[in-house]
Amino acid sequence: MNTQNHSKDSHHSLITINGVTRVYGQGSAAMYALRGVDFSIHTGEFVAVMGPSGSGKSTCMNILGCLDTPTDGEYLLEGVNVGKLSRDQRALLRRNYLGFVFQGFNLLNRTSALENVELPLIYRGTPIAERRIRAKEALASVGLEGWEAHTPGELSGGQQQRVAIARAIVTHPRVLLADEPTGNLDTARSREIMELLTSFNRERNITIIMVTHEAEMAAYAGRRIHFIDGVIDNGQDTERKNA
């Protein structure tokens, strides 16, 4: 895991979206969720994806997360054209390269924090002893050392989201996709979660792509991409200004 300053990687395009269109339905019932979108994201970037409901941002995140494929155009991840992969190959890519954090935490309720964090490693076939060690390390890295045996019901919302982040980073993903990760949290907890994500971005060089509708949370990102009616609003696509 590269923990050095990642300026050397800044010219390496990890993700490239070229002319991506996503159409649902056919003929007169066709609905264009994306209408020819272009952007690239470099290794080590922290990008906030914004836009109103129905703007195309969720469709775009589903494509980035290998949960959906473009109708037209191409999605390149490390130079691999994801749209040309089979469903099984996309699942492997998702398992080996991507981590996911959701607004609703998506934890298994009757399962301990440690077991929740171990889940992605179980899917990978990681031996149990190594799984345990890595899950404990991931929980410690989000400030939950000593909470391994607690179930989600015994944890606050902020702690549950920390477990979810530990689960997302336990596989050492190249990319972390976060969908409204602070949507269910109060302001203080939201800031704690954003500080945590920022630290993983800086210290572990994990590329983060985060959907948010909150300007205060988007301000933690280095760049913002605004969607409107299935296209990117380039007038709003801004680099963070140095305060």
C-alpha cells in the first residue's frame, strides 16, 4: 500500500469515462439517464459527485461500481474496458478493486462488528486467521478497537458507519465509492466520518468518489463533479479553492 505522497501518480488516469450514455427502455419509452458523459479521475483523488434527484449521478455511480454497464461509450478502469467484461468478471473486479459505503450502513444486524468487517474477505476466500487479523486492524483504523464483539444494534449511527468503512477498506481497495455516507448522521458525526475518509485518501492513497447533496461534506473533496439532466454541468465542475 503506497502511503507516500501521491503527486507522482497524479497524471495516471485510474478511471476514464468516454461518451457514456445509459438508456433504460426502448422506442418512445426510452429514458436517458446519462447523455454522453466524459470525465477522468486520477489515482489518489477525492471527488464529490453532486446533482439533484434524477440528474444521473446514481446511474453513473452504479456504472463506476460495476453494478451497471453503459448503453454506449466506454468505462475504463486501469485501462480495462469494463463494459466489455462478463458479469462474473465485473463481480471479480468489484471484489478486488472497489470498496462501498452506503447511507444506510448495510450491516448485518445479528452479526458482530468483527464479522461484518470480515465479510468481503470471506467472499475472497481469505483464511480465517488472516481474516480475523485484518478485520481487527481495520476496526482499529476507524477508532473501534475494543468494539469487535458488538452488534450494530449496540452501536451508535456514527459507530455503525465506522464499521461500514472498516468493511470497505479491509480489502485494500483502489477505489472507495461512498453514496451519501453522512446522510443519516448529525453534523458532528458527519464531520468525524469525513475526516476519517479524508485520512484514508491521504494516508493510503485510496481514490474516493462520493455522492453527496451537502455542500459542507463536498468541501472535503478535492474536486466536485455536478450532474444535471444526465450530463455534467461544466460550469459547476470545480476544483477546490484554497481558502
